[in-house]
Amino acid sequence: MAVQMSVREAGQRFSEIIKAVKTGQEVVLIERGKRIAVIKPWSLPEQEEDALRRLEGAGLLRRATVRGPLPPFRPVRIKGESMTATLRKERDER
């Protein structure tokens, strides 16, 4: 069951909201009679895994092949004019 309260009241009772969320409750914030947000407990790892599978299945996500931190970024140097010079030329041509 979700607890509903106004944004103003939520600001005044924030610590109580956090306690409610920790116990598994959802808190719906209302402004001028309309629902504007929901504060709810963080999803379980299984739910996160399901969401990742759905994104992967839809072609919106490709998982890393190796676990661990990303290698440091190294810019690729290319021959020719700089991007800034190329953009300036294109702007001048218009």
C-alpha cells in the first residue's frame, strides 16, 4: 500500500519518508491534486537482471564481454585538419 502526501509535507517529514521506504512502502508525492512522483525501495537484483535481459533482447544494450573497470581513454589521432578548423570552414561556406 502506498502512502500519499503533498510535496510540501514530504519536505517537512523527509526522515519519516525514508523510514517508510526502508520498510518496503512506496510514497506517492502529490502537487495540486496530481501525482508527480513515487519514492520506492530500490529494486531487487533479480528485477535489475530482468530489466537488463529485456534491454538486451530489444537490442538496446550490449553487455561487456570482460568484467572489471574500463581501460583508460586514449584519444585517436587522425591526420588532417582539426575538427575546429573543419567546422569553421563549413560555417564560413554558408
